Amino acid sequence: MSTTVHSVSDVSIPAASRGNGHDDPGTRKAPPASGLTAGISLRQAALASGLGLLLLAIVAAIVNFGVLQKLIVAGDAQTTAQNIAAAQGLFRLAIGGFFAVAILDVVVAWGLYFVFQPVNRSLSLLAALFRVVYATIFAVAVNNLLSALQVVGGADFLKAFGTDQMQAQMMVLLGAFQSGWDLALIVFGLHLFVLGILVFRSGKTGLRVVGTLVTAAGVGYLIDGVGKVLVPNYGLTVAMYTFVGEPLLMVWLLWKALRGFGSAATTAPAVSDRSVQPAAAVDPTSPTRVQGNH
């Protein structure tokens, strides 16, 4: 069974040239599989990342718009405290949902890294790291919601404080959650910016359009995140108008998971430097090469 690596759009990544110690742009070798991706097909990675994106989008929307925005009343600590106290179980589920989103983000980062590493391994790794950092910052921010719930629930160590003090502390913690999320979205914007470049470089015209839209989504998150940090009372929501690339990428990943990336198997083989041959000596029909335009 052939174990040829195909890029996300069946783009060629030919073998490397050893002539002067530098890769010939037309004869680059596909990157070797790492321990985390060996034996995993591109279809499996696309399925993991596509389903991960779908699930986290659904969970995040339900938790944020269906729970938090109904319980938290901006500028009204008393009403917010009463709402949370009356729906503590629901609030706990919301916290659990946000942590699940952070975990799904890590899964998506892994899947996207494997799908796009044939295009550019270094950029793919950078994009994955940005998403993991985003998920970490977001998970830390979510911990503020758990602390706010403890304040509302009247933990024993808070009995020395009055009602007004506890409600004020609750609002501070809720604000810290939102501020942490805003900071995390700056890193998320960097992730999408790099990811968009990878998608754009994948080759086909349709993917170039998707890549451009993903990059635009990243720019939107960057503008909003930096604006909220640097500009008092920042009120723009640029990301609301630039997010289109994210669902399009999710649909493409799920489509590729069902349709496949090509006729050959897509499990990445290990590559030894000693096996690299000059480009002119490589048989263009060899199963270790894939013809196409980079």
C-alpha cells in the first residue's frame, strides 16, 4: 500500500535536492511524520479538526448566549448575583462547557497541524502553538467564573464580608473572565492569520479564497482584541463581520474527511536524510512524490 503524503489540495511537495545544501524550490521533500502524527491519515486529522470546530462552535454559542448573557446583567451586581444564585447548576454547566471548548481547541490545533504540515511544517506548527496558547489563556480566564460562583454561593471564608462587598467581588471576577477572554482572542487572531496563509498556499483557487477569508477573520480578532486593551470604552466588533472564513474552513475540513485528499493513502512515512536523492535522479512516477504545482 502506498504511503504517499498529499497536501491539502493535492499539491506537489517533491523530493529535496542536495546540490548546494539548500532546498530547490521545485524539489522539496515532504516533512517526516512526528511521533504525534505517525500512522494518522489526513482524513482522520481533518475529521478531528472539523468535528472539533463544529462542536466547540455549538457549545460556545449555547454557553455564552444561552446562559451567561441571560444571567449576567451589566452594571447590576445585585440582579446578577440573584440570577446566578437561582441557577447555580446551570452556571456550573456553563463553566464546564467553556472548559470543554478549551479542550476541543487543543484537539483542533493538533488536527490542523497534521492537515497543513505538508504545505509548510514550520507555519503549521506555529499556528497550532498559537491555538494551544489561546486555549490555555481562555481556560485560566474561565476559572474566574468558578471563583465568582463561590462568592455568590457564600463560601465559608467569605462570611466576614458584607453582601455589597461580595457582590462587588463577584462583578470583578466576571470582568476578569471577560478581560482574559479578550486577551486570549488576540492570540487566537494570530492563529487564524497564520492558518489563513497556510490555507491560501494550499493551491487551488477555492482554497485561496477561503484562506483569504480566514486571514481576514484573524485580522478582525486582532483589531478587536488590541482595541479593547488599548482603547477605553472600545465599542467596535470587527470580528462580527470578518468571521466567515472560520465556518467555511470547517465545512471544507468535513468535506475532505468524507471525500478524501486523493486516490493514494495519506499516512505520512518517516523520511531519512540519507535517503534523499538529487531531483534529477528521482523517478517522477515514484510513490514518494506527488505531482502538482506548489
